[in-house]
Amino acid sequence: MRDTTPLPSQATLAPSLVWLFATAAGLSVANVYYAQPLLATLAHEFGMTEAASGMVVTATQIGCALALLLLVPLGDMLNRRRLTLIQLGLLALTLAALGCARSTAALLGGMLLVGLLGTAMTQGLIAYAASAAASHERGRVVGMAQGGVVIGLLLARTLSGVVADVADWRAVYFVSAAMACALLLLLWRKLPPAQAASRQLAYGALLASMLAMLRHNKVLRVRGMLALLMFAVFNIFWSALVLPLTAQGYSHAAIGAFGLVGVVGALGAARAGALADGGRAQWTTGAALLLLLAAWLPLSFAGAALWPLIVGIIALDLAGQAIHVTNQSLIFKQDSDAHSRLVACYMLFYAVGSGAGAIAATSVYALAGWHGVCALGAAVSLLALLFWRLTLPAEKP
């Protein structure tokens, strides 16, 4: 199943194709987050308690983790174009089946598959975009694709809520299945040929090689650790934010709307990638880490006024996206035959950081309130800045 058709050239990708990668990545990741505003409705319809409704999110996240470990690396073994189309077709079928679910088992099984296939599609498309791009534009292209992911993630909850209000929760997944079918046709017509891997690996060897990458690839380890700390900071903020805002009387819709401010961060992602292409990856990283740390000052005043919260969210998201895109730009400068495994390894750091940040945030809030959360977020941000500075010589080629 290995593609033997070479790319015509490593010319600059057409803007329409870059936008297609970004749009497809955004639509793919959105499927993973559609359920979050629907949890109360799902709990009522399927007879689950509020506590048990968390199983819906858990099932989706298990699917995400399995995708990173088992499916995303396949892009380095199989034809990326064919693999993308097959996964998207299966995702469309899963979404349609989920809309028809009548039992808790069917619901949870569908959510697991949505997490599995949605994550595989999203990260696979980013690796695909990186491999299709020429080396001089790879950071910019990855930045655009990552920007699509952020926008898809942020808008998913809003779109889900609107469709569910107009129709019902099942309509969310039927509409998403229809969009997946339309996207499948578009990708089938427009995706470029996939570059063949220079060497063929068996599936077991492919997975085992990820451990070797983590042992021997200093850039991956350093950038992965920065991702772990940065995503921990993100989840310290977003996991705890609902608590003080709810206490101040904000509705769930109003709290969710704060996430839309993060679109500004997505718009800055491509610029960070372009700076990395121009050899300024370390400068961008340092500036973004300083901004990440500085963001906690206005965030600490969130309970007193609205504007410091908005300023802090913009700074936090802009810094985080700049770090994330720069990280990916640097790791994708490595072996082009391993882009899928590199992104899978990298995103595993993200998963660990996200989980640790969420757990730490709620625990600290219970003990020290919002200012304690801000102190924790600032401390982890400072740790990330110090880690980057101490490992800077080790990351130079």
C-alpha cells in the first residue's frame, strides 16, 4: 500500500491548498469537542447521572490517546492520501451512526471512535501538510494548519450549541456527517500526491521506532517538554476559569464565549511559523514564553473587571499558539519519512500536560482560590521559560 508516485516538485504550495489543509484540520478536530455543551442533554436522554456523563468526554479522550499511539504513525507507512480519505469516510459513517445511537453503550462506543478517527485525521493532516510543503515554507504551512485546528476547536462548542437549540443533539452529528462527506469529495479531488517513504517499516517496528525517537531526538524531547509545560498552563487557566465566573453569576453560554477570544491566537499562528522558517525560532520561543508569563498579571485581576480577563486570554492564547507552531516547525525539520510519528510523539507530551494542568488547577482553586491558580500558572510559565533557556545549547544542531 505504499505510494510510489513522487511529488511533482517541492514548489511552494498554492494558497488554496494551504487553506484546504487548515479547513480540513479544523473540521476534523471539531468532532472531538461537539459533545461538551451537550453533556446535560445526553445525561438526561440516556439516563446517566451528571457525574456519569463525564464518561462521554472520557471515552472521547481515550480515543484520542489511542489515535496518537496506534493510528497517526501509519502516515509514515501507508499512502497518506489514501489513508486520509479512508479515515474520513469511516469518520462520516461513525458520526451518522452516533446520531442514531439508542443505548449508552452505542453512545460511548461512538464517542470513542469519534475521538480515535477525529484525532487521527487532525494530526495526520498536519503531518501531510508538513510533508507536502517545501522546506522554506513548512513553518508557515504548519502554522496555517494549526490555526485551522484552533479555530475548529473553539467554534465547535458554539456550533454544537446552536444546532442543538434549533433541532436536537442528534442533528449535530448528522450535520457533521454531511460536512464530512462533502469534505471527503473535496479532498479526493484536491489533495496532492503523497510522497513515498524512502524505507518501508512493519507496523510493530513503526511503533517501536517512536521510542527510539524519544531517546535520541533532542529537539523532540526539548520541544515536547515545552509543549507539556505550555499545555499544562493552558489547562490550569481554562479548567479553573469556570469556577470564579460561575460564582460571579455568568451563564454557561457567557463563559463559553470567552473561548472565542482565542481566535486571535490562531490568527498569530501562521506568523510564528513564518518566523521559524526565517531562522528566528528561538527568538519567537523566548518572546512567546515571556508573554505567557506576563499574561498571568492581567488574569489575576479577572474577578475585579472584564477587560483584564480579555487582555490576559489574548496574551495567553497568542503565546501558546506561537510556542506550539514553532515547536512543530522545528520537529518537522527532522526526517521527512517520520513526520507522522514525530507529531504523534509530540502530541503525547500535550496529552500529559493537559491532564496534569486540569487536575492541578481544580485542586489549587479549592485550597487557595483564583489567585492561587494564577500563582500556579505563573510558576509553571516561569519553569517553561527557564527550561527553554537551560536547554537552548542542546537544541542547536
